[in-house]
Amino acid sequence: MSACSACALRSSCTQVVFGSGNHEAEILFIGEAPGKKEDETGVPFVGSSGRILDKMLAEINIKREDIYLTNICKCRPPENRDPLPEEIVICWPWLKKQIAIIHPKIIVTLGKYALNHFLPAAKISQVHGQVIKIDIKKIGKINLFPLHHPAAARQNRKTRALFNEDFQKIPKVLQKTKKNP
Ligand code: URA
């Protein structure tokens, strides 16, 4: 992955931010793309969105080392623009490999880009905080738990309240999935 230059993003970013955490994690968090801090450090979610994520993880007693964190695009888009559909498509084989290796019990998508990659027609305002079973070709069925993006939660008080509420459900969702995969 570090040597990938399949799309133009690699020529403008500092490094590929492939992911971090436990490769045997039960929960895989998928965000959008690295930002400035992530691009500098090579670690996902270390900027302002990461701080929100860390706070929420602490509230539900889950450590970063227990989960795996990655993004649908592994390279920072210039000026933090949204990833383009073709960049997401080109990066998908890497994410797919990560899902196959980690084989999480649940995938928590953060924001509409990660959600719409798996469910193109879904509206985050309607499906956030609900468990949705998806079928990934050659991987199988996995429970998706879509959340708002922490950056959106930072910008809007109502979104923040929904994000917090949904986040608190994660331990229960995991327990349920384990009992009834
Ligand atoms: N940092 C990331 O790694 N991903 C995001 O989606 C936002 C910030």
C-alpha cells in the first residue's frame, strides 16, 4: 500500500496513511481520508476529529489498541477536499484487503463518504445509529453501523448530540452481533 500510486493523490500527499490499531479488532472504524495531521504523522484520526473520537472511545471504555481505524482513501486529498468517486474506487482493493484480514464483527462508518461507499443510496440522516447487514463480495455478510463524521459533529450541536448518542450504542451493538452474528 505504501508504494501505491494508482491515483493522483499520492503525488500531492506526504505519505500513505494505511490505518492503525489492532488487526484482530472486533470493530473497524472507517473514515473519509487523511487530513493535514494524519498526512504528517502517517496515523489516522490524530487531528481534531481524532480528539473527538478518542473522547468518545474513552466514554465507552474502548481503547484505540482494541479497534482498527482507517479511511476509504488512504492518501490526503489536496486542501482537504472531498475524495473523488474515482479515488474511492481505486483505493477500494486496499480497504477490502483490510476488511478481509481484520474480519471485524462490526464496521463503524464515519460520515457519508464511508457509508455511501457500501450503501450508495443511503442517507446518513436516516440510517445513522442503525445496524445494517451488508454483503461484501468474497468477504461475506458484515454488520455496518453508520455514524456521523466527528468533523460534522464538531460543527453542529444537533449532529454532535446524535453522534454522541449513536456512539454510546456501540458496546451493545457489538454484544448483540456476537450473540447473533
Ligand atoms: N482523519 C482521518 O484520518 N479521517 C477522517 O475522515 C478525518 C480525519
